[in-house]
Amino acid sequence: MKPYKGYNATVSFDEDALLFHGEVLGIRDVITFQARTAEELPKAFHESVDDYLDWCAEDGEEPEKPYSGKLAFRTTPEHHRLISDAAAASASSINQWMDTTLAKAAREILESGTRRIRDA
């Protein structure tokens, strides 16, 4: 799904109910939506985000914003050394190297057009 107002969502399909279920990613608050058809999904997503933002405004709460820019990452000692060596060879810090490399890999996956829908 395309982002809406800075929020992203994941969608799964419940084959028994013949229903798409969606959930907004990257925040602790729970924002869900559902639709019977793929065509209804964007509208349901947008309405749920708008409802969440309206609810926050009514309660005087600051809505959660997805993705703080901080990413915890754990790996093996061997991979840590490999990443460190690659960063040094690129004259970058590990953080800079990982940011550039992971963003490039993510773009390639997303631009390939391959999208998977998880089973419910």
C-alpha cells in the first residue's frame, strides 16, 4: 500500500472470511482496517488513519509518528566484522554504510514490483 499521511500499512487476506485485514506499521498504537475488495483497501486505510488523527486531536494527544530513525540491529560477531570491514573500505562509519546499503536494497526490492500478501 502507498503511504498515507506518513503512515504505512501491511495487509493480509483471511481466506475463510474472504476479507482483507490491514494494520498500520511502526507505531505502538493499534490502527487496523478491513475491506472486502482490493479496491476498497486504500479508502479503508485512509479512513482509519484519519479516525486515529481525529481521535488524538479530540483527546489532546500527540499522534504517534512512525519510524523514529533509530533502528536496533543485532547480528553475529562474524557479520559485525564483515560489516565493519565493508564500511571501512567505503570510508564510512558502520551506521552510514548500513543506512546506505540497506536503503539501496530496500529500494531495489520495492521497485522490483514484487509484493507479497501474508496469509492470515
